[in-house]
Amino acid sequence: MVEERIKDATKILNLLRSMSGYKPHFEIIGNYRLIDDGIQPEATIMLRANGKEMHEADTGVGPVDALAKVLKKSLKSIFPEIDRVKLVDFSSKIFDPGAGTAAGVEVEILFTNGKDAWRVKAFSENICKASFLALVDGFEYGIYIFNEKKN
């Protein structure tokens, strides 16, 4: 069954992060910036990887697409394998619907590199923030499994 082959990257990353020897492949410096004019959203990010700091911007067809593109653009120079990582599906679930626009949101994103498939989940009161957190974990896991297969 296909569903059984999809790894729960959120659980795996949470477990890895709880271990003393795990070091993330990259770290976000500060936070993302998102300008969404409703036509061509732009995302900006600063991150550090392998002692190198990168500051990038990119646009997308929506805010999540802009965030995904800028993360990929930033990571590709150090982790070329990230180019094979694709977003396959995106969904969100609203918690406490009675809270209206202040309701918490859980985002789930399904990724693949053409051979493996994994899903990540993230929660926030802000759908863009939840999406960003899920994207970061999805790309982190993509880099992690590439390095695991190399070793």
C-alpha cells in the first residue's frame, strides 16, 4: 500500500532532535519575510548552513509557493540534492472553528525526491507560519535521507 511507504518525517525529526548528537543541516536566521500583494507574493529568508550565510528572495504563485521557492533557492548551492525534492500535496486543517480568523491551523505537506515520500505537519495560529515550519522540516528531512543513503 502506498500510504505505508510515506514516512512521517515530523516524528522522525522530533526523535532525531531529541538526541544529543543530531545537528540540523541548516538553521533559519531570524524569520521569513512575506509580501503578499495577492498577485505575486514575495518571500525573503536568511539561513546559515556549513558556516555560510545566505540571504535570498523569490516569488511564487501564492505565499506557500514563494516560501518553498526561496528555501529551495537558498539551500541548493550547498545541498544540490534539494533540487530533486518536490512538494506533492498541501492541506490544512482548522482547529477551533469558532475562533474564526484567530483559529489555529495545522498544515500537512507531502514531499518526494522521486524515490522516497514523506509528510510533515506543523501548527500555528498563522497559516503562513505553519506552512513555513512544515516546509523547513520537509527540506531538512530531504537532506537528512540523502546523507543517510550516502553513508
